Amino acid sequence: MRYTQLRAFHQVALHGGFSRAAQSMNQSQPSLSEQVRQLEKTHDFLLFTRENKRVALTKAGEQLFLLTRQFFESEDNIAAHLQASRAAVSGTLRIIADSAVHVTKALHHFRTDHPDVLVDMRTGNSAEVLQALRTYDADIGILGSPADAPDLTAIVLGSSPVIAIAAREFFSEIPTHLSLAELGALPLIFRERGSHTQAKLITASRDSGIILRPVIEVEGREAMRELVASGLGIGFVCEVEIGADDRLARISIGIDSSMAMTETLVHMSVRQDVPMIRAFIKAVSH
């Protein structure tokens, strides 16, 4: 295995084809193709399928691409370390959060310090956040739960209780509190699997000998909120996430502190020296 062969493979995978990769590297396409072919021949596995001038990663290719992304990012980090100044932060910061509300304060500080950086932010449930971090599709993740994994570094941002939400017209008189038993008799709207908020609620109810069954399951927090606001049932969120929605009533569930969701910032531990990640962690500590 040679460095030039790995680099050739990485660029083809990154650009989605030999022609674009060769153009990016200012190298001839036949030379690039030969380097990839030699890598495949030496290790006796196929990295790309080639059909009708299109290439696609095989399973082995996908696994190698994940490793080369880490490898070449580490190479970039070493180069950055050797530069005279490591203070400059540029490019794009990629954040995936299960709720944007958990990170707005840090974003204000980060944008003040680094106004030229583009922040690319998307939402996903906890499982999607962890997946994006581990496949290097995001730099920073925000979870509504603790993160205890050897490959992750976590910073606790705060905690918030889980509450029930309902349309203001759902009850003739809005209760301030609902027990788990009372919830079990009401139409409930659940989110998709992967939501830690929902998982905590289900665990607490089972520990109390109560089974909560939804009448509707929906993907995404915003879709759940809209169905609740229309009066179709009761939903569940962290209190900090409800925001200023006059359509919704907040109702305490009144369970013990184990139902509080811990808001946590996470990133891959091996990426702690990436300048962009380091700069955002600094913004969080303001």
C-alpha cells in the first residue's frame, strides 16, 4: 500500500468519479485509474463498481473511505499544527442537533468570534446525531441526553424536565399536572424510535407498571408539535424546547428527576484538535 494509491482512492471516492478526481488533483485520469487498480490488486478486493462510465463504492470501499477521511483529516490537522499561527478558523462548521434551542447561545458567541465561518446546521434525533458524528458528516452534535461512549467527548450544557404538551382546546380546563396513569387513558402522539425524550418516558411508565400506547407515531419534533396543536393528542418534549407557541399548553408530568433530559454537546474524541471544533468548544465556555 502506497500513500499515492490511498490518496487516489480517496479523491475518486470524494469526487464521485475518476474524471473529476483527476481534474481536482491536476493528474491524468489513466494514471489515477492505475493507482486505484494497483491498490485493489495488492489487497485483492474491489473498491469501486464501474458501470456505464459511472463508479460507486463497494462495501469494502465504503469502509476504506471512512478510514481515509479520518487519515487525510489528521494529515490536514498536522499541517495546521505546523503553521505559524493556528488561530485562524475558516470554512464550514457542521452541526447536527436534536433541538436547535440547546445551542443558540454558543452560536451567538461563535458567530461574533468567527463571522466569516459558514454554519451548516441540521436537525436529527439522537441516533442520527451519533451516526453523523461517527461517519464524519458532522463536527458537533447536540443531544438531549448524556453521551457515555469511549469514542466521544461530551460537555453538559444543562438539563430540562420532560413535560406533556396539548392544544389549549384539548381540555375543557387545562390541568397543571398529569400522572402516568392519566396519560395512559389519553390519546398520545409519539415520535419515531431514536428519541431519547420518548425513551425516558416509556422507561419511567414501565417502571411504574403502566403501558403508554400511542394513537399516532410521527417522525420529527416539529411534525409532532403540529399534530398536537391540531388537537389530535398529547405529545412530549423537554420544557426548554417548547418555545413561544401560543397554541400549546404545558403540563407537568410530575415524575422524579430521572425524567430530566441532560442537554449535551458531543464530538469525536479523535477530532478534538480540529480547529473548527476547538473554536466552537471555546464559544460554549463563554
